[in-house]
Amino acid sequence: MSPPAPLLAALAYHRRGWQPLPVPAGTKKANRPGWPQFRTADEEAVRRAFPRPDMNVGVLLGEPSSGLVDFDLDCDEALGIAGPLLPETGAVFGRSARRGSHLLYVSPEMGTKKFVAPDGDVLMEIRATGQTLFPPSTHSGDRVAWEREGDPASVPAKDLEQAAGRLAAACLLARAWPAKGSRNEAALALAGALLRSRFSPDEARLFIRAVCTAAGDEEVESRCGVVGATLRKLEAGEEATGLPRLEKLVGSAAIALLLKWLALDRSTGTSGGDDRRREIRLHAGELPTAVNEAELALLQHGDRIYQRETMLVRVLRTKRAGEKQGTKRPAGSLIIRAVETPYLVELFTTVARFLRLDKRSNQWVPTDCPEKVAKTYLARAGEWQVAVLSGVVEAPTLRADGSILCVEGYDEETGLVFDAGGTVFPDIPLEPSLDDARKALGELKRVFETFPFVKACDSSVLLAAILTALLRRLFRAAPLFAIRAPKMATGKSLLADAIALIATGRNAPVMSQGPSEEEDSKRILSVLIEGDPVACIDNIDRPLAGAALCSVLTQDTYKGRLLGKSQMVEVPTRTTWLATGNNLCFAGDLSSRVLPCDLDAGCENPEARHFDVDVRKHILDHRGELVRAGLTIARAHLVAGRPDQGLSTYGRFEEWSEWIRSPLVWLGEADPCEGRARIEQVDPIRELVREVLREWHGQFQSKPVRAAQVIEAAGRDHRRELWQALSEAASGRDGRPSARALGKWLASYQGRVEGGLRVVRCGDRQGTALWRVESVEGVGFVGIVGTSSSYAENCQEEGSDIHIEGEPEPHETHQTHGSADSAEHGWEAQGA
């Protein structure tokens, strides 16, 4: 019996140097865990991977298959005109309903790129990562078959990208091509735009032919003939239409993408001359047109500004050290700065030639960009055509698919701007082994071997912080790394700087702890707006807490108000946060979001210690190698299929655990989460809750009582510990425990387990809330957190009367209870 067709095809692909991938029958998506790292070493491995005759066959693209690239033509227009615009290749396949929709090339430097129309339709895609379904697979009942089964053409990446851009632009224009009566005018304008850029006359004719063919224009040859006439006009210095007129015919959205995909030069105005900027004539009542044309000039000039959530921004390097809103940054910091009106006025005036009509001479004369044009453009949040900026990086990093971002400039796939700042980074290995990862780990650890880490997990937290700083843009949430010591001068700030030096080449920007949570939130927002990859809250001298920092550590974006303005902004949160302090502790919800890195020199004067290595200098001298080491660790773990380490879940930080925590444990390091218990043990809020619950339970066990009764009993029975705990948790204006304040405090912590106990509300008595503290051990839940099965035995439904030992019978009135009882009617009577 002959082998099944999928196996034969997979073997044939393997022999061609491609990596076949098993795909479930009838689908086009691989479901094998870690499939991007799947590899078959030999033909026997291929046979094991394809045991059934009904399987589909995928092929990994890019590096696993020797630089194989798939041109996926998604729209009908592309299928009809791809032949003349794309390089010839011997490998073409498709489904029976879309024959020839996949063209294969070899281009190892090519990256994945998708061409999307303004309405969201995908026109075509260059696929150089992931996998593609190959013949003889079946998808949606349609058979995938070869049109040409020869060798893919080998084409340089820049040539492939140019060809793809022209094909996508032709498809886009074909969709927007005007109705009869305006088509020749559109062809003239398109010819003028193309000839003023890098298109030769032959290339312009080919492109216009493709557009008209895809649009179903009946006069294709006539449209192509305008190229010669337009060329003669330009050579004679005569007026010829161009992009401004074409924009009026096909729309601004299409033109914005046209500029990008065709990489048109700035010389697309309506007239010749030395000043080749886009010409914008200012007419009264045509503000939207002026703003549209200003944006087009900006796009033609290049991506000097970006959009970031609700703001327009630019990327710059600071020339000197400075302080802004409580944050100190070293000189040379790469930051993101919001674009303001004066800057945009200047930029528009730089990239475009604005003209106004002089009434005396009746001539168009140069003028500056009007301020209202800049203000209107700034107000167009959500409609900008400029590139989306997710952040800045100053070292190579990994994309979500594990590919390496190592080319400086704007990366379209991630939205990151990579600026190496003059540093030359060595190549990152594409297929690092476990042994490579171990060597890389050793390189990192040697830099810090003289630091007095208390436990192995503290060293692991430092390594986790370094990897996080290099890969932070990959995951939506990451914990805060707390570097602590019992005495000053132990090396806390040096470690924080070391993390930043590896990631950015500079010391960490330092944010001091503000006098209030509101001030802290302003400082945090400032750091996020400016896009610092690493930030350190330094020399903290009181428990660190706050809703803003909690949100920043676990949410993908953070919204706040700009200083001195009513404007609210929303910014990404992908900064690596560090904190330093002597005996640093954290309070409340923040304590579950922190990993401690504890140092202890074990001597009275740690500042007197001598070290042979200058850590800062060593990192700067070997920064490229250290960055490579960090990325090698992450890549090796990914290539190995991310082997499961059996780690407990770290809620809210699952992605971080997968990218950072698991690789370290895989290499034999301690779990960086081991030290979390130390943080929680010294949380002052947790300690207070434990103390109140412990003392309460010691006095009342699990009996239902009112807040006022607890306060009375603590004072009457000389329960000093309970009285002090209540005073700290719920003091009134006189500094004594308040029944109203205690009711609010209990409501905010009900159901929370601390020290094996929790407080639950168990009904009302004549409009006053009843509370009980119960042991969690053996408690069964009945649907609501904090409500136990024993609830029914000891408490009745809300609104019922419950007799409590030592309390008057239900028929007695509250007026007989004294001042403490009376005091709790207010907030508690409303359901506290």
C-alpha cells in the first residue's frame, strides 16, 4: 500500500528544505502546542508527524523553511492583476475557488506585512512567519492544489516589499476609481503623481494599466496614454495635476495609504520648481480640505509623529538631565513627548507650502500654516493616518511570535520605535539550545555575583527584572520589583541602575514617593506618557500603596488627567517598575503585585566594602553581549516548546510567568515568586485586618454582633489589644473607635481571609447590621464569597430579629442601649 498523500507531500517538502507541519483535517490552523517551534529532524520524524491519511499539511514560513515567503492574495482585484506587478516565480498554488492566490518566494530578510484597506478588508499579505496550508490539504471543502510546482524565485526583501506595495496600491485605487466621466482626469492626476516620484514612464504605464484593469475601466489603453502627455508637460515646466486632484476624486483615506505603500516622494504637488513640498492653497470655508492636505504632506515627508491612544506624539532624546513632575531622568533619555499646537504649526509649515491669496496683487503668496489647521488636526483623535506608536525600545527585543526585532526605526508589526543610540548589538541566535541558554544565564549572573542576596530567589528576581525590562512590550502586565535591604549603601540603587543600563544604556529614571496618593498618580502618569522603558520609585520611607500603581501594574492602559489641564489621556502601561528602600514594605492590594529582591551585607558599614569590578562600567562595556544573553534565554525556552515547569499560577501575571518566570526555573533558578510571602507578611493593612479578626474572634468567637457592641465590649472588658486595633482601623474624630467608621471598615473587608479568619455580614437587627468572625477551616461556600453554610445555622434572613447573649430581648428599644448603640445608626442603618 502506498503512503497517504499528506505524508508523501510532507516528505517532499522536507526534502526541499521546508518544514512541514501537521494540521487537523478540514482546518487551516495548527492546534499542536508550541507549533511555531515544531521541527522534524529527519524523514522518520516526518513519518511520525503524519500518521493519518486525512491530515492537512502546513509549512512553516521564514527561517524554519530557509526563508520561504508566501504572498497571500486575499482580494479578487489582486488575483486579476498580480501577474505583471509581482516577480515571476515557479511555485504557485491555491484553492479551486481562488486559483493562484498563493505565490512563493525565497527572501530570508523579508518580514510579515499585511495590506488593509480603509474599510478593514485585507487586500493581500506577505507572510514570512507562521504557517500556510499547502497542497494537498482541504479547507472548507475546497481542495488546495498546485498551479506551478517549481522552485520559488529568490528575490531581495526590498524588491518584494516594493512589488507588494504597488500591487496593494493598485487594488486600493481600483476600488476607489471614479465613475465614467472622471476617469481620464483621475488617470492624468495619477500619472502626474507617479512621474514626480520614483516611477519611470514604463512603470507608471504598467501601474495605471493594472488599476484600470482591476477597476473594469473600458478604456485602459487611453488611460495609459496620458503618461506620455504628462511627461512632456513636466519636462517643459508646465502645470500638471497630481495627488491633490487625485485625492478629490478617490478620497483622503485611499491617498494616505497610497503614499505609504508606494513610498511616494514629497514632489507630488501640482507644479514644478525648486520647492518640491506639497502645495496647500488656503480657501475660506475649506478648512477640512486644508487639514487633509496637511496630513498628506506629513505622510509624504515621513513618520516624524505618531498616534498613541488619544494623543499625537513624537520621539526625541533629551540633551541634558532634568526633572519633570518629581521624576529625574539622565541626559540622553529616549522619551515620547506629546505634540502641541506650536510644534505642529512649525512641522506643517516645514513639510508643506501654504499659500494665501493676496487681494491687492491677486497672487498666491507663501504663508505659515494657520494655527486652526494644527488645532483641528490635533482634535481628530481616532481619525489620524499616521503610524500607531506602542512604545520605544533601545535594545533588540522579541515580537509576540518570537521573532527578533533588531532593525532600527519604526516596526510596523509591533508599533515600536527601536533606537539603539549608537550601540552595536551582536546577532541573537535564532535556534538557541538549552546549553546556549545556560551559558547566557551564566553571563548575566557573573555581573552580580558579589551582591549580598539573602536567598536564591532574590537573585532570581533580579534576573527576572532584567528579562522583563528587555521583553516588557510583549505582555500586558508585570509585577513591580522591590529591591530592599536593612541598611543604606547595600547596593539597592546600583541594582536598579544595572537593570536600566542593560535595557537602555542609562541609569534608571528616578521617581520620588509623593506626599499623597494623588501626587503619586500624577508622577506615574508622567512616566507613562513619556514612555520610559524602566522607572524606579527610589528611597521609599513609608509603606507604598495606591490604586494608581495597582492599576498600572495589571492593566494594559492607564487613564489620567494632564497636569494643569482638564484633558484626560489614556496611555499604555508597559513600563518595568522598580522600587528601592530600606526595609521597604507595601500595603493593601499592591502587596500581591510585588516581588522582593532582598540584600543584606551583614555588616555595620556596608558602604566601606570594596569591589574589584565597577558594575556600571562593566555593563556599558558589555551591554550588547548582556542583551544577547537575555534574549537567548527567552528564545531558547520558546524554541524548546515552553516546557511546563509545574509552577503555581501567579494571578494577573500569567503572560509574564510564561515569558520570564518559566525560562528561569527551566534553567534551574529558584522561582522568583518564592519571596512573595515576605511582602505579604509585613503588609500593615493585612496585619491590621488579622489583628482585628483575631481579637474579635477571641472575644466573641463566631457569634453575630453589632459594631457598637464590639466597641463597648473592648472598652468594658479591658480588651486593650482589641481596643487598639479598632482605634487604628476605625477611629472617629475624637480618636476613639467609631461604630459608623467600623461598619464601613467591616464592609470593605468582608469575606477577606486573613489568618484563617474572615468577617461576614449575617443579617440585620432592627436596621442595624450584624457581623461575625468565623474560621475559614471547614467552611463551605454557598455561592457568595464570604458567606458560609454555617450562616443558616447561626443567622436568619436579613431583617429578622436575632437574640445575642448579653443583649436585651428584641422587644426592647434601642434607646435603652446607651450612646454607643445610638452612634451606630447612620451609615450602618443604611446597610453597612
